[in-house]
Amino acid sequence: MSSLQSKIDRKTYSDNIPHPRMANEQNFYTADPNLEYLLTRYLPTAMHEWAKSQLTELGAYVTGPMDERAAFTDREGKPRLRKYNRLGEDVSEIITNEGYKETVAHIYGAGIVSHLYHPVPELGTTVPYTYSFLMGYLVSQTEPGFYCPVTLTMSAAYLIDRYGDEEQKQQYLSGLTTSDRTRLYEGATWLTERQGGSDVGANVTVAQAVEERPGVYQLTGEKFFASNAGAMVATVLARIDADKPGTKGLGLFLVPWIKPNGEKNQIQVRRLKDKLGVNAVPSAEVLLEGAEGYLIGQPENGFKYMAEALNLSRICNAVASIGIMRRALYEAQYYAHERSAFGNPIDQYPMVRQMLIELLLDVEVSSGAIFDMLQVYDRLQSAEVKKEDIAFARLLIPILKYRTGEEAVEAAHTAIEIHGGNGFIEEYVTPRLLRDAQVLTVWEGTSNILALDLLRVMQKENAHHVFIQKIRERAAGWSYELSKPFAQLVLAELTVLEENIAYLMRQSPDYLSYKLKALADHMVDIYTLSCIVNEAEDQAVNQGNVRKYILARLYANKHLQTKQKRGVQEDSLLDVHFFNELMEYQPVSVEAWESLNSTTVR
């Protein structure tokens, strides 16, 4: 980061106050060695060089032009509603600024959706979801609000590809998965209703079959929080059977903004929501007034289909969270290095170093957990899907979405504190990070809803048994000497987890639900530790580098160890001692590790 110092305009800014826009004048891909590690660890070998080249280009774009556009969109260029035309007719047109449109063209053009469906010429094959999420991680460091429409487009394509009929695929899937801006159809998902919210079964939007047009319905109702309003293709839940209560009576429909005959559909936007953050995405109150919709799949499976798309959206939410966390770390690290106080750069002080390592720890360890989970998710896209992988993914996705959303808010807060008063100034990016992070704890399910989803997959699919078995097998497979204490810790924690689950299942429903988030926290702690130890063993065996074992130790101490003497005594200060090695991704030798008597987990 010190290489940026020469770029500061000393005539405008004091020597000890960094320029607020200097920290982003690098490349978010090349500045993040852990991202390249994840790429090489999880993508097929044949894709490595191509992916590195593509992500280097994307990293430069999101760090430069896209970041400037994101700041403009947030403060001055928010989407706006043109409700009526000059004749007084309701057109409900969503208008976005020109810079945002350029971002749309570039990011979709780079293949964030299209490469999932169309073979990449240089590779001769499509890419796994993991690659798209590597792109999403970079995009979210600059504009998580824009990543929401990308997510919804991805979800709409997933639903139509999996469950749509041939006519729907021919009419709409090509537009949803194109990289050509002139033919692009963005997607939307409209679930939330005023009276329902998270209780989707309370939805009252009605779907009435159109006589003599099989599969065509007229939808009437209100969607109270419709993200990406104005998108060409919306997937919408509506009540198809009034005699079936709750989610059982809901069908899933493809509702286009413009009908195949060229006429605007019977959709009105009452108003755009004035939100705390993620201002790039137009969120609206939408009225369906006999809007033409086309049934997707079987009428009784609407909620089931949407739940699958929701899992995809939750992964995107988690990816956006780690993107914000990474940007928060980047900004805080640069500022702390350039900002002087009491005669020294503030990153020389132990307390600041501790805060920076906390940021690094959360983003690096949680990123590893998400991309480890994505290997399970990618397996679900294959022709032969194992039942245990389905259960495992359905358990991991909500708990990782829950944890990373909370961590993103904390990371943005910490970055502001490291900046001091400047962190509260809109000229810096930190206020926007905090505002944008807040929604990631709400989108795609609050912590309470995610905890209930965890319980549901445990009760219906015994997912906790799959979880315990897989993590136990993972820990048993660790062979490197430094992994053994962690294996003992993980196995001991799994025993406690089993005991707690057995106990909770004997309690009243109220007590059980009250303790669900504690259970989710314990599961995500165990899983995430197992992921960072996996990475640590991989680097130690193949490179002789034990740096990630330090992160594993710090993570275990933070989440899974009983703090002795209130955390004051007997602390080896790993984060302070190995500060440079951790922050700059420098290798750490076994000898350096052992020099601090760090071969056992405290």
C-alpha cells in the first residue's frame, strides 16, 4: 500500500491525512493474493490462466471506472420513476443514469451470467458457478447494489432453464443469458407482499387462468418490495389455487415487462423505495393489474422452485458480504498505513493492528468457507446429484448467509473507526459500505428466518447428521502435524454439537426456536474452522507456508475457545507478531511458528 503514497496531492491534502480516493487506485484482483489462491484451488486447472486474465481485467475495471460510477449513482444518480408520459398515460418507466447503463453493459458483457450457459470460446466449455461468484466478489467490492440485479437475472435464468417450457426458453432465456447489451433481458424476483413479508404463504396475489390459452394467466395483486423493478423478466409467485392455504397454493409465473406482441404488460409502479443503501437497484411497490404471466413448471411446485432460486440468491448475498468486507479491509489498511498520529503511522500501534487483523481474519476465513461450500453447490448442477449433497448445501447456505451478513456490517463499522472522523465523511467510501452492508442481513431472509430454515432442513432431511459426518471425516483426514490440535478441537466441538442438538430436540418448540441461532453459530464456527484448516494444510504441504495456520488459530481463539482470565493473560499476540506476514500475504515458516511455542491450540 505504501507505493500509493507518491500519488497523493500534497498541495491539497495534509501529509498525515490520506487522500480519500487513493485507496482504490489499484486493481482489486491483483491486490488480493487470497483471491488467486481460491481461483487455483477451486477452478479446473484448464481454466486457471484464462480466469486469471479475465479477473485481472475485471479487477481493473471495478477499481476504476465502475467505482466512480457507483459513487455517482449512490449520491446523485439514483434510479427514478417516470410515472406518466405527456399524454397522462401510465408508463411506469424506471430511468437509470448513463454510467449505470455502461456498468450493465460491461459486467454482463464479461460473462457473469452468460458463461454459465454458453461455452467460452477460449475454453470450449461453460464455467462453474464458482467462477461467476469470483466475479461477483470483485463487483461487490465496488457496487453490491448492482450485484443485486445480476443475482436476480441469474435466478430468473436458473428457473426458466430448469423448469420453463421450450417456448419460454426460446423467448426469454437467450435474453437473460446473453452478453450482448442490445439483446439483454435483466431479471427480477417479486415475492414480498405487504401483509406477508417473510411469511410467503400469506401472499394473496391471484393468478386466474386465461381460457383457451393453456399456461397463460392474469395476475392481480401488489408486490410491496419488488427489487429491480422495470426488468424485462420477473419471476412471480401468485395464488393459483384458493383452496390450498399457505405456500401449497402458490404457482410460479414468468411475467414480462413487455408482452410478446410488443405491448406493455399490465404492470404499474406505484413508487420507488427510498432506501438506506444499495441505491443502484431500483426497489419498488409494483401493482399487477391483470398482468399476463406464464406458468413455470407444475402449478403445485411454485414455492419449491422459488426456494431453489432463493438458495442461489442467498449465496450471492454472502458473496456480496465478503466483497464489502474485503473493500472495508482494503480502505482501512491503506488509511492506517498513510495516516500518522503521535509521530508514527497508526498501523504501527498494536490496537490498530489488532483491528486490521480482525478484518483480515473475517474476510479471508469466511471467503474460504463460501468457496468451499460452492463446490457442493456446483455438484448440485450435475446430472447425478447425491441426496447428501442436497441436504449439506441446504444447511450450509443459510448459516453462511447469516454469518457473513453480520460480519459485513461489523467490517464496515471497523473501517469507519480506523478512519476516525474521516470515516463518517461521504467523500470517503466507508459510509456507503456501512449503508450497503446493512441490507445484507435482511435480503433473502433475516437471521430468524434463516435459523428456522436450518431447523426445517434438520427435521426434514436430517441435514445435521450429514454435516457432522462430513466434518468428522474431514478432520480425520488431516495429516499435517500442525493440523492435529485443530482436529482434536473440531472433533470435541462436534461432540458438543451432537449433545446440544439431542437436548434441543427434546425441548418445547418455543425453547427450541429461541436457541436456533446459537445452534447456527456453533455450526458455522465448526465448518468455517474446518475450511481454513483445510487451506492451511494445503499450503503447508505444497508450499511449506504455515501462514493460514495462524489465521486458524486466531479464528479458533475467537470463536471456539473458552477465554481464560478475560483474555488478558497468556496471549502470544499472534496477530501483532505476524502482522506484516498476515497483511501482506508473506510466507511463514514452521520455524517461525514454533518460535512462539504455537504448536498447540489454546
